Amino acid sequence: MTRRNSGRQSGKGGGATTRGPSGRSYRNDTGLTRQPKKMRGRKPSSQRWLTRQLNDPFVAEAKSRGFRSRAALKLEQIDNRYELLKPGMAIVDLGCAPGGWLQIVADRCKLGSSGAVLVGIDLLETDVVEGVEIFVGDMTDPEMLDKVRGAVGGRAHGVMSDMAAATTGHRPTDHLRTTALLEAALDFAIEVLVEDGFFVAKCFRGGTEKSVLDIMQANFTTVRHVKPAASRQESVESYVLATGFHGRGGWSGSEAASEGDAEADGKADGLADTDTGYSPI
């Protein structure tokens, strides 16, 4: 008697496809889901995370291309679509560890040969990226932000944030804490961005709080939510992208009703994953 595996579904050419808990198809050379070794003693959540990492094609791609994290592919995909990064730009990366976004920016802004400036800050140590000035500290500390502002020359073409607050397991609390980091990053962006600059930052399911969106819409020409392919579909993670900075709205948000537009580019659900020192991987 042959026992059928309920996790398998027929694929192309009659082959078998094994799907993980999220519905994503995970296959190795034998068509079976790869399982991590030494799972004994690990929490179920850790076991699920390890299995997901081992079978995620974007994790494999990031590793094969020499990126420090799969987050690099997220920024790459966002930039491929919206063409944010250009040679010679001054960019600030808030929550830069382990450095995947720094790698993308350094390459696309031609760091070292075009007058580009790239500055990063994170709670965690970040391995050196040639030509990048990296600070270890809390970006909500005014003294640290003064150092970042000075390093970038006082003005920037783009401010990026992949920060997420360390999770508590209580989603409403996690959402509020991450939104607080988003607000702090936006505050800094409004201070340093040049005309027509951009701001891109992580947010969680439910999108960005209306009050924060109002401020963005009052200060940028276009505001939208984006979900790159490398961001897991089951994740609550998405990004808010604001382009065309003009700064006329300040922090009042009073002009939001008449300026800017917000559009959704994808849905978010499931558990979040992050790649910065502001939340454990």
C-alpha cells in the first residue's frame, strides 16, 4: 500500500512539488522540502524559521551573489521599479546592519568614483563596506543623529530605513513600536532631504498610520506602499515609499488632503521578518 504525502501537489510534467506552511513551493534536487539538521531543543518558531530560510530561493540568491542578507534583494527590486538610486547621491541608511542595503547603494550610486556619500547607523556592529561611514548607536538619540547628519554633509538625496522594533509577540504593540521608529526616521528625512529627495521605510500590516501618511503626503509629491517579491508574502512586512520631496507641509500634515497620493502595491499578512539590529532575525 502506497501512502500519499498530503503536502505534495502535482507540478509540471507530473513532478511532485512540496509546499511549506505558507503555501510557498520549496524544492531541492529530489523535489523534497529541505529540513535543517540539529533541530532538537529548538522552539517550534525557531524550527519554522530555519526551515523557511533553508528553502527560501531569495536567501539562496542573496548568498550566491555575495549579499549580506536577503534584504538587499528587497531594495534592489524596489529600485529596479522606481529608479531611486543614481550615481553621486548622498544616502543615509537608518538601521543598516548587516549591510545588505549598503551594498546595493554603494554599487548603484558608484560610491568612490562619483562623489557619492553613504552613511549608515545601527544598534549592532556592521562589517565594513568600503567607502561607507558606519555608526554604532541608537538613531533615536539626537547626538547620534547629529553625527550622521554631519557625516552626510547636512543634506541627503535619500533616507532609507529597514528598522523594525524588537518583537514582543503582541502584534498591535509591535505595530505601534515599529511605527514610532518610522516616525523618527521620517522626522530625520524631513530635516535633511534635498528637493526631490526620497524616503523609503519598513512598515507592518495595516500600512502606515494615517497621521504619518498625512505628514508624508504633505511633504512629498507621491506616497505609496510597496511589497517587493523578496519580502515573503506571508509576512506582515511592507514598505512605504515617498518620492518628490518638497518639504512644504512640515509636521502639520495639514496639506495632506490636497497634496500627494497613496496607493497600495501588494498585500501583507503572516509573521514579520527583519534584517536589522532593531529586531532579531
